[in-house]
Amino acid sequence: MKKIKSLTALLLALSICAVTACSSQPADSSSATESASATESSTDSTTASGASSETSSEKSSDTSTKPEKPVTDFTTYVSNTVVSTGNNFYIEKAENITYRAYLPVEQYGELEYKFFFTNRVDSTYAKGKDAFVGKDGGAYTVSNAVIADGGTSTEDEITNRTPVTFGGKETKEVAADESYWSDPVTMNIPEGHYMVWEWTVSGEGIPCNKMSSLTSTASSADGETFEFCDEIPLPQIIGAKRDVKHTVAAIGDSITQGCQTEQMKYEFWASKISTQLGSDVAFFNCGLGWARASDAASNENWLSRVSQYDTVIVAFGTNDIVSGKYGGKKSSAEEIDEYLDAIVSYLTEKGCDVILFNAPPQDFKKTNEGVRTALNEKIPAIAEKYGAKFFDFSALLSTEDEPGKAVYGGHPNGEGGTVVADAFVKQFGSLFE
């Protein structure tokens, strides 16, 4: 397999999104089954498809010589929310629209925060008609940005609004395809309270996150009257200077993002793993609705973010089966195997411990279920090849008698999230002590 090329500018990678004022009606949820799905983006990188076997075929499972991770802003300001903040969609046009999102935090108290943005779409949404892996954003203007104490519910008064600046200025002109960091800012979030991210942007083609009602998100044309909005431009990382024992990232599709679980309950499996591991472990959720393994395999921009973390969970397959690579047909088990191989190869070369999930049940019809079954037979060999760890995600969400039946739904509900988190922590919890 051909390795994904090294970053030219390692962590110049993310930007943010903006929408016209959205309606008060929830948008369609993202993620994949035969009717629903997941996503991703790219620059200066190679795809897994058709790559030579030179990179991975002779890799040793010996992890004793793992490269030491460099100290960067990504390792200094680690994720402090389990809500996924990548880009899988874009806003056609926004004129002084204020966007607001309530974010649960992993560690409370007074912390120094820093926020990273990339003006590019990370993954393909649906068939890619509107948003696709590597789509560059347009120029936009940030006229104001703040973080605040959102209280314990959306009914509470928002207090302690604190400006977020960029190079010492409260405004910023963002160029097409620009990646940038905010300045550091200190904020105290009391226990049980939400952090509120709020900013006002204007421009065209602004990458954003289709949140699928995972948390409270809204927009306003006048800065006062806010209505539900599912397409939210956000920082690509809500980074905080935290004293943690370990960092864990998860890259995947809407099932990782947590789509179709109850709003503001944060009961998807990634969130429940984060809760069980506790605040001594920083958890960075990079799941995106409609994402494919082919997206991540071709997109070092997205993949490099998670490569900053000690351990990376890789959980793809569903959207590769139902939708295939952007611009192509549905992927075969062999093709998805190649994409996953490229991802795991890249991450292990960056010094990450990888935990590889297989593809979960989706109540597929015969053809797609045949691809899923064939793929899942191949995935343990990828883990063995690179000295990675394997997690039988599929078996936990189905039954031995009906391995293709999604017992907890195609997007696992809260009960399914608990089953997965309990099994994950039982199998791997000692790694994070």
C-alpha cells in the first residue's frame, strides 16, 4: 500500500463553517445504513486505492521503537469535549450570521483554551453533490467570537462572555483554504455547566459540521433571536491545556459522531467511553456523518489531527459499503481493506497505538451484507499486520444467531452505547491507567 504522504505543514489543518440563518426545523441526520450515513477531506496526500504493498507488507508488530510525538499546539491544547467538531458540509452564504453551540466539557474548572480551524471539508457528505472530501472553503470574515458559561441547561442565562482573539484582534479575514489557531484564552466552566461557543461570520462556501441534533445548536441573523440550526461552523478542536495521563482520538463516521441518539444526552459509545475513562484521559471525537474509510485514506489533513494522540480508534466501513468512494461506485471488501490498511499504516508510523473496529450490523440486504461479512473477515489481519489492537464492534451490536441484525439500531442507541463502552473499557481500560 502506498503510504499517505507526510504533511508539508503538519498541523495547518482546519477551519470553520458558517450558514445562512437556518430554519427552526431539524435537518436530516447524517450517517450510514442503506438509507443513512458518514464523511471526510484532503490535500497533498495519496489514496489507498491501487497503492503498492511496499509500505505495509513488511511492517513489524514491534512497537518498542515508536517515534516520539513532537510537542505541538495539538498536544499542548488537547480536546476538552466529546462532541465532534470536524467539517462534513458547508454553508453557501452567510451575512453576519451568529452561530451558537453548547458543548459539554470533559474537564471542568479554569483552563487555558486554544481553538484550531481549517477552511476545508474533511469528508464526503452523502453522494458528494454538495460537500466532499478535500473541498476548499471560500474566503470569510470573523467579526466576533466568544466563549461563555452556558449554565446547566439552554434555559439558563449565558454568562461570562469572553472574547476569542486572532493575532490579538477580535476580527479576522480568513483566506480560502486557510488553517489557523486562535490566541489562548482562559475560561472557568463550573462543574456540570456547558461551554458556549458563539461567533459571527460572513462569507461564502464556509465548511461546517452537520451536527444531527447531537447538542444544542442555533443561528441568528440579528444576534438576538436564535433558531435551531443543524449546520454549524465550529473550531476543529476545542483545545484546553490539561494535565492528562493519556490522549485518545476516534475517527469514523456518524456512528462514531453519535448521530441519531437523544439530543444533549451524549449517550453514544464514544461519549460513554470518554466518561468511563474519566478526565485524566482526553478524548477527541473526529467522527463525521457519511464519512468513508476512503475519505480518511486520502485526506492527511483530517487524519493528521488524530495522529497527534497517543491512541486512535479507527471505525469505518458502513458508508464505504453503501456509498463507496467519492466520485466512484460502491466499494468492495478488498477496496475497503486497502483503505483501512493505509489508515492504520499511517497512524502506526506516526507512533499511535491503534484500536481497529470492524463494521457494525446494519440490517443490510444480501449483497451489502456479503460485503460487510467479507470485510470483517479481513480486518483482524490488518490489526495483526501492524501490531494494532482489534475490537469486535459488530459482535456486541448483533447476536450470534443473526450477525447482520442491528440489535440497537444502525446508529446504536444509548443502550448500545453502554454495551460498547463497557466492553471497550473491560478490554482496553488498563492501557489508560
